Amino acid sequence: MIAERRLAAFRRRLAADEEIVAALVTLPVNVRYLTGFEGLFDEGISAACLITADGARVYTDVRYAEAAQAAAPPWGTPRSGG
């Protein structure tokens, strides 16, 4: 899957930089790019990805939690609020 390769490349870059321990991605276009969740989120979605060299999580509001969980293998269990 392309999104898994994108995430792996992003995590390698984080691991190579000793000064950055995590990245919080909140821009919807970047969330979709990294997760591969095309068509899952609308433009008004409250979603974020927290990425470290050791792991990655996607956070979304409760409206999208079930769909994100079904699509989320490299992302762990998505968290939702609301």
C-alpha cells in the first residue's frame, strides 16, 4: 500500500533527526496523504496524525471513528473525541 510506504518514509526521517521526536499532522490534505484514507474524511473533519519514530496514531472526531478503525492497520487503534 502506498500510504504504508509514505508513513514508513516519514518515520525514517523522524528517526534520523535527533532534535525532532514527533510530528503532529493536522492539515486535512496531509492527513489523507499519510493515512491513505481517501474519501473517508470530508474537508471539515477534525483529524490529526501523531507520528514518532516508533509509532503512529490517527485521531478523529467520533463521526469517523468506526471507519478510521476499519482502515487503520499501520496506525494502531484510532482515537476519537466528542
